[in-house]
Amino acid sequence: MDKINKILAILAITALTTAAAAARVAVIVDTGETTAENCYEVDEGQNMGFLCSKSSYECSDFGWGQFVTSINGFDCTYTSENPHWWALFKDGETSMVGISDIPAEDKTLIGWKCGSGEAPSSQSTFCDICECEGGKGRPAPILKDLKVKMTSEQPSPNETFTIRLSDNQTDDGVHGATIEVFDSLVGVNPPILSMESDVNGTANITIEKAGQYTLQVSGVDYPHHYLDFNVTATTTTTSTTTSTTSTTSTTSTTIKLPEHFIDKIITTTTTTEEPMQPQMVGDAVKPQPQTEEGFWQWLASLLRLN
């Protein structure tokens, strides 16, 4: 009998422990157009990735955890044409891990916002969404506005440039903010650079290769801030112009002819030959001059031949 009582006592304690381990989680979904609020009851410490098992959630698994793409039928997948995504918040602060890496705790407030890293616009607390007994849940803190400025908008490879993080209202530097540089979609691959801002809110960054990068900045009391920038290789083109001057020389050459050659050209001897009349040479008629003197000579020669 004593053994049975002990067993029943153990079972009762186990049931009480299990009941006490239940956790309620409030979830806010802000699409930028509409806002939905839900309360879930799960086991304490359960992976919050259980939301991906809900019909209202669509998730993708890239091997290191769940990545939410659609909630309540609203697709917020990042593309170059639509650079928006589901930003995740826990208790009003930007979550540094994915939904599948958040353990469920009682009175936890989860927030989703489709945008560029902004927090949900709803100011509802945990107790506004899930009924509370004896008090309110943890309210979401009011996040401040962060300003990010780069000293070079399009740095070159291996060029060191500085970014400054400051409060948009006071312009005071934000110390200890986390700065990460991604060469692909944020959250898909790990950052290629990670650092923290100094006491002045500044940090120096050097990137070796040309390409498109995304800067993610997050600080205490500040939402995630994203900035896309390009690292552009500078190409120096040297143009050499060769000027060729063409000089045309006109050379006047004077040829001096010998005097005797000149005289020969200038002095022209004209020899007039008298027309010859035919003259018999044997059986041939030899031409003879067509003058009167030539005629008689021709006649005399003709008589002599006869």
C-alpha cells in the first residue's frame, strides 16, 4: 500500500511540474498594411520554430534553421526588385537569431514586420494579446532612430572607409553597436566582416573585392538598419596622343647650263635645201633640184649619157 501511495505521489508531482512548464507566447504580425495578433500556449523551452508548422506560416529550411517567407498568405521574400523581408523581434528588440533558435518562454512577445528591418507598428503588450492574471506582461520598449553614414559611397577594393553610427535625434555616436557586412542575402550566408562601433560610434571597414554588399547595423534600443553599397574597381585609362608635324619643303633648283650649250640652243642654223629634180642613174631616174640652174645641169647630164 505504501508503495502505491508513493507511485501516486510521484505521478502527481510530475503532472504538476508538466503543467507549470507551459509557456504562453504573444505574436504580432505586421505586413505593413494590416496587423494580426495571436496568443499561443506551448511547452516551456520549446523551439519557436513550431510556428512554421502552422498553416498560416510558410518557411524554408536552408540547413541551419527555419526562414519565414510568408505569414497569413502575405509573401515577404527578399528580391532585388522588392528588397523587403520579415524582420524578427523578441520582446521589442531585434532578434539576433532566427525563429528556430528562440526558446519559448512564458510571456514572450514575438514581432514580425515586413519591411526593411523596422519594428512592428503595434504597441500592444503581451497582456494586451494574451490574458494576464495579476499584472501586465513585459511592454515593448520604444526603439530609437539610428543614422548610418559612410565616408565613401562607392569605395574601391582595399580602400579603408569609415562608417559612423549616431542617434538621429541627438547626433550622439552609438557605442557598442554590432556591424556586419554581407556579400549576399542577409541571413542566407554568414557575414564576411563583423565588428563593433567604438566610443565615437565609428568603425573602419576594408573590403578586398569589388561587388555589391549589404551593411547590417544593430544596437541596443535601435532596430536593425540595412544599407546596400557597391565596391567599385577603379580603372585608369591613359590616353597618349602623338602629334606628328608634317613639314613640306619646296626646293628650288637652278641649273646653270654651260655657255656653249646655251649658244647652241639660242643660235639656230637654218639650212634650206632646194627641191631635187629626178636624175637618171642607169635605168633609174635620179631626183634633181627643182631650180633653173638645176634643170640645165640635169639636161646636160642627160645629153652626156646619150
